[in-house]
Amino acid sequence: RGARLARDVTRLACETAAKQAELEALQRRLRNLQRHSAEQDVRFAEAARKTSRLQVRLRGTGATTQGEDLDGQLLWPNLRSTGGMGGPNMAKSAGLMKKQ
């Protein structure tokens, strides 16, 4: 009877250790998935903002200032401060101005 109890205790200890290792692996996997999901949420939010800005530009209302990208960053930062090269024709050929 004592040998059987010792064997059962050993088996339960091994099973407990295996389950604990499995639980730790699942916790790591969950943390990785949560981190990935949060990163993806940030990318989706940025894509939604850019899509919204593009839709506004396509409708022709609230268009960005000439020479700015969708984030409001200057495409050619040195051109605005120096008076630019090419003026409106350059912007038109780059597709930044509406065709009339």
C-alpha cells in the first residue's frame, strides 16, 4: 500500500509540474497576443485617420495645404521657406492641386 501511495504522489507531482509549465507557456502566448493586438489597434486607428483624411480630400472639402502629406507634414520643407521651385505648376504636376 505504501508503494502505491508513493507512486501516486510522484505521478501527481509530475502532472502538476507539467500543468504548471503548460500554464506558463499559455500565459506567455496570451501576453504576446495581447501585445500584438494592441499594436494592431494602433495601426488600424492610424489607417482609419488616413482613410478619413483621404475621403475628405476626395470630396474636395478641407483639403490639406499645398505641399503637405496626409499627416500635415511638408513634402518639400525647404521649398516653402525659400519661395519654392516651380510654384503651383509643380504642385499640379505632383497631383497636389485639383485640376480645373
